[in-house]
Amino acid sequence: MTGKNTFIDMHTHLFTARYLPLHSIFYLFFSKYWLSLGLAVLAVRVTRMSDFSRPATEEPDQDDLIDALLNHDVDQLMRAIAHPVREKIREFQSTPNPSHRDWKDIEELIRALNDIDHDINYSRAGDLPIGVQLVGGDRISDRSAFGDSGTDPDLLDRFMAEAFRVAGQKAAESDFFHEAEHMRSGGLYKPGSDAGFRAAGIPTDQIGSIFQLLEFIVIMTLSERNRFKALKRDFKKNGQPSDPEASLFVGVLLDMHRAFEKLKKPGMLGFLPPYFDFTEQMDRMQLLAAENPNELINFGAVDPFRGGNWKQIVDSGVALGITGYKIYPPLGIRPIDMRGYQTPVASGRSLDKYREKASNPAPYPMAQAKMGDIIRHFSSHNLRLFAHCNPMGFQVEEGYGIYSDPALWKHAMETHNARNLWLFLAHGGGAKEVDWMGWAADNTHFKQTFAYRAIRLVEDFDNVYLGLGHILGIMDPKLKTKIFQRLKSVLMGKRTKNAPHHFRDKVCFGTDWAMPLMVGRTREYLIEFDTFFSDPQISPCAPNFFEGNAKKFLGI
């Protein structure tokens, strides 16, 4: 670039494991109820919480864990889960007269370990339950094979390694896991950082899938303040003085609990809810934003699965000062259930579920009925709506990503007399096989893609904007050239006939941090766009892309 850009990241996530319905999410990963429950309990237990009643300077740092995440150190990531378990057991064993609270804590831990063992069958017939073996005897040491050089694995190391081997393998077989995390199978971790797993007897070819799962979990065990620190450090990793500088981050929440409850089958026990209810989540994120008034804006979320309660949640957020809210169609709702229009889907048997969802009515009529109310309310109250917009993602059921089709937003805004709705299309259509690879599609199919329909939407509607977060094809040699050629042609092309706006005045930068494959590569993603805009033909568009358009959408 000529000169140095500043940028706004319009798409980040600073919530922790205590904000998500992890039990039901893990169930979709593994299809194992007790394994999912046990791992969810462990993840929540080891997740730090920022104490916003105390100054940020007193926050215990998690720098070692941040380093492990940014450097993809698989043994250190495992240590983040296993070491707090080891400490809790050793602390209990060394307490002569445990209190009621001590007993309650250790019983919860024992149940979690036993729940995991129920589905991985680590203990042999006739053995005591694994939790009792670990807590009641002398079978764990002070040190761990994960992170303590030269230490032999003990029972806890071996049990936790096997638990994550089974869970990682189940996740590797799950289309939901890879689509939800926007990632391919076969995660790459730091060479030589797997000594603990190898010592515990885990085959080398299975450690990659363990790493992917650990990365998903461990990034969420950081406290809120340390999450924000990790985000900023990720942009600085291997940085240069000429790199663009962040001027603002937008942190976006997800409200998924009610939709994921739909996974419960007849006869199945219920799923654990998030540790924090949603209004408390918004309150905590606002406290984080208040500590960083010139760096962070917080968006809440709106969920039609809450029935009439969606408005109470939004009103609570507005009272806190939150003016933007995320909505997530892949949970199972369309912007509008208009049967006269059907989203086009690429050919191939692997996409049958998407074609089926595109041709059938929305599956949850009661939730769907709230969409018109939400759109009219947001339009009339000048609130910002932030919508997932690519055909995959965190789908509660395969194929629900098709409900993110930008054309459905067009019909919804027109039907509900809400043409002035402030709407942000996250991912900008993406580059997925469902719609002929979106931004990377060939000329023959481009007009059938989400990307094309998203471009038309931002051109035709005054307050609709588009983000290019987590389009990781720009770091794939096979897709990069196609995506950037398409983006350049749209930026340089003439405004569509009769359209009141040009795409270049509506497109924004974003990352979707901390989704896996973005962690540790955030600066790389930024620099790809910075290098792209160094082209003299499009460099005049850079200030608006990196910052100016986002300011218009945010009203700042």
C-alpha cells in the first residue's frame, strides 16, 4: 500500500465457553451424549472468568496459553484442559478435612470424568469408575506428560489423551464439525509439539484431529479480557511496522441455546444450558467494551426461537447501549419463508440435503413467524442486524445454511415494508461448493451464487452492507486468484444499472476471529487484503474497505 491503513474488524467473537450451549454443540460433533456432557463440564470448569468488579490490571494473565494457541502447540493446548483437572485432584487429596464445597467440586469433576468414560470405554470390566481411580488413589503425579518435558504419562494423561483421541476422531467424521468451524479435516499443529500425545500412545496420524478439537475448545477457555488480548496479539504475530493498525473491533454474540435444544430426541435427557444466560452475556460483553471504549463495540444477538421473549432480550440489550444484534439463519429459520422462490443449489449427491431444505417449508413455524416482527422492529427502531451469509456454517441440521440466501432478505424487506433496515451480511456469500464456490465461481455460474445476490442487495438497498470475513480461500493457492479477480472486477466495474449504490461503498473488512484456521493466521489474512489493495487500480477503494464503510454502517 502507499501509506498505512487503519482498519475496523467488523466480525470478531470474544465470548467464552461459558456463553455457549456446549453440551448440545458437542453432541452434534460426536453423537455421544455422555462424552459430550463430560467434555462440556470440563471445558466450563477450566474457563476463566474476568472479574469486572476489579481493575483490568489485576486480571491474571494467560499469556502461556495465548502463545500455545497462536503457535499451534498441541501438547500445551492439551495441558490447558488436563492441568486444572490435575490441580483440583491434587488439592483435594492434600486437604485433610474437605469442606462441603470441596466435596461438591470434586463430585462434579468425578461425574464429568465418569461420563466421558461411559462413551470411550477406557476402564475395563471390574475396574472402579475412572473418577474414583483418579481421585481416590495415588495414580496421578505432580507433573504431566503434556508440557513437562521428559515426564512419563500417568493415568490422567493416558485417560485424557484417549478421551480426546475418540472425540477428535468422531469430530473428524462429522460434516457438522468442519462446516461449523469453517475448517477442513487434518489440522496442522507445530512440528515437535506432540511429545506428550506420542508418549501416551496416540498414533501420530490421529493427533491432527485432536489438535483441531482442542483448538476449538481451548480458545474459549480464556477469560473475556484475555480473549481480547489474544485477538489483538494475533494481528501482531510476526508483524511489521508497515502493517495496517486496528482502530476498532466489533465483538458479536451468538444466541443458540433454544435452537440447539431441538436436538433432544424422545427419551433423551436434556442438554446443559449455557453457564451464563443471554442477558448476562450481553452485560459482561458491555463491561468489556466499557473498559476499551475506543477499541471495542459489542453486538448482541436476536433469536426467534425465544418466541415473544426475543424482544425482551433485545430491549435489555438496548438499555445497556447495544444497537447491533446477530441473527443466524442456519439455526433453522429463513428471513422469510416465501414459497414462490427457491434458492439454487449446485449439483452433486453430497448436496441433496441443501436442495431438500431449499424446496421445503421452514421447519419451525412458531420461530419462523417471529421473523416479520423482528425485521419490522429493527427497521423502525434504527437497530443494526448482523446476519450470517454463506450457505454453510454452524448448522443445527445439514442444509440449514441455505436459509442464509441474500435473496430471502430482499423479499423479506420488501414484504415487511422495511427497505431501510440496517443489515450486515457477514462472509459476503463466502466460497462454498453449495453455490458453485461463491466468490470463486466461474463466470457461467456466478449469477447463481450467494455472493452475486449479496452484491445486488448492497447495491439496491440504502442500509445493507457486506463483510468479507473468514473467506479463507484467499489463503488457498487454488482459490485465491479466482476470488481476488472477482473482487477486483466488482470494485472496478460500473454500478449496476438503476442501482442507487456501488458495491465499493458498501464492502467491509472482517475476520470471524476466533474460528479455527483463523487463530494464528489473522495477520496473514489481513495482509492478503492489504497486498490486494496495493494494486494502483483499486488502491483508492482501500480506505473505505478497511474502515470507512464500516463507520457508515456503525453510524460513527
